[in-house]
Amino acid sequence: MHWYYGNPMGWGGMAMMVLGLVLFLGGLTVLAVVLLRRLPRTPQIGSATRILEERLARGEIDADEFERLRRTIESR
């Protein structure tokens, strides 16, 4: 009788399994990065309006210009 101790796949099978796992995880990572980069980014309208409010408070622009610029920002 011959008793087998060790892995029945041998070193080649283990290496292929590890390589397959690395390629699979790498593919998932690449897929996640590509999908996340394609998501639409929402514009920061609130921060632009806040800047306009600060400029109005400092007296850099008047109320008419503030309203015109705010409408322009919100229409985009």
C-alpha cells in the first residue's frame, strides 16, 4: 500500500490556483475602479452659492449681481 502525504495537486496545481486567485482579485479591483470613475459627479452648487453670499456680505458685489450669478449657477 502506498500512503500519500501532501497535496494531491502538487506544486504546479497550487501555483495555478494562487495565480488564478490573484488574477480574479485583480480583475475585481480593476472593475471596481472603472465603475467608480464612471459615476457622475454632482456639482458643488452649495459651495458656489456660499461664496457668492460671502462676496455679497463683504460688499464685493451688489444684490442685482448676486441674483444674476446665483441664477446662472443654479441653471447649470
